Amino acid sequence: MAQLTLHGDPPIEVALRRSARAKRLSLRVSALDGRVTLTLPLRVPEREAHAFAREKESWLRGHLDARPAQMRPVFGGVLPVDGHPLPIRPGTGRAARVEEGAIMVPGAEAELPVRLRALLQSLARERLIAASDRHAQALGRRYSRISLRDPRSRWGSCSAAGGLMYSWRLVMAPPEVLDYVAAHEVAHLAQMNHSPAFWAVVARLCPGYEAPRRWLRREGAGLHRYVFEKR
């Protein structure tokens, strides 16, 4: 994918994406990570895309400035687990762990993001397997496997072969939110669509699912504020 840069403070990287369905130039700022994408019709020359981006630069900077700031975990900071903000403290041993209402992390602060990500992935796998097993048993269906990823555009998916994929960031949300996503994806084992019949299955597996669904729409993007890569 081609890119252009709007020079300034800070510079803005804009990904260019051609689409056969696009009728006009359009800009999109991802609510999850702030990535900027400019979509252009197949026959529009790149110079027009560059001019369009420069014309919309003030609009772009306004949207980017309004986004919540990224948060890099540090000792003394907090990180949500199961919807509760827990303090991050130095610990001992080989791996990070949740203990007495805090996250205890061994090693130097430079290793903190990687160790916290490993902890979140481990907790997420444990919780999502348990929730998926429970819902699959209630539905009388079996899934083929579970995988954890860090997708930008969805919280989970179900393949035609019965493979379930989840975002490990769900473990930072309240437990009922994680449970709803598991019920949603397991329901696809019976209904590979979003028809009224599908939502009836979701309601049977997860009564009151509307509230956690609203939470994800309202608060979900905030889970992507946390950055777990080493500098």
C-alpha cells in the first residue's frame, strides 16, 4: 500500500488505498489506533490524492488531537484487568502475575510492556476458553480451535470450519463484555450470519447481551490506547 506524508509537527502518515468501488476520494481515521487511510478510485491520479490530503490536513489534525493519548505501562501506573484498574508494581519471579489487587512484574521497566502483554494473553486465553466451552456446551456445538490475536477492526470471529478467534485485549474489559463476545462467536457455530435467528441464539446464551454490546461500542476503542511494544 502506497503512503504519503503530511509534514508538520508531528508528521502524519497517510496510507493510500485504491478501490474499484470508490466513487470519490475519502479519508478515514481509525478509532482504534489513529491510522489514516485515504481511499481513491482506480483512475484518480496520486497527485490528486496528495492535494486532497493537504486540503484536509487541518481536519485530520483536529481528529487526531481529539483521540485519547496512547498509554505505555510504567511502574506506578495502572492497567485494567477484568475491568478494574490495577496498579503495576515491581515483583519477583519469572513472569508477571496478578496478586492482592496489583500486577506484580519482575525485571527492568524496559521489559514491562512485553511481560504485561504475555500476562494479558495468558489470562485472556484462560477466560475465553472457559467461556467458549460453556457456551458451546449450552448450544450443543463444538468449535475446532481458539486463537488469540490483536485485530484492529473486530473483537472476535468464527470461521466456517468452527475456528474461534478473539482479541486478547478483551481481558481488560469487564467480564460480562468478554462473555458476550464469546457467546457472539459461539452463536455463529449455529448461525453463520447476523439474522434475527442468530441474535436469538446470542440472547439464549447471554441474556442481557445488549448492555455489554453497548459497552464495547462506547469504550472498546479505549482498550487500544495501551501500547505493549518495547521502545
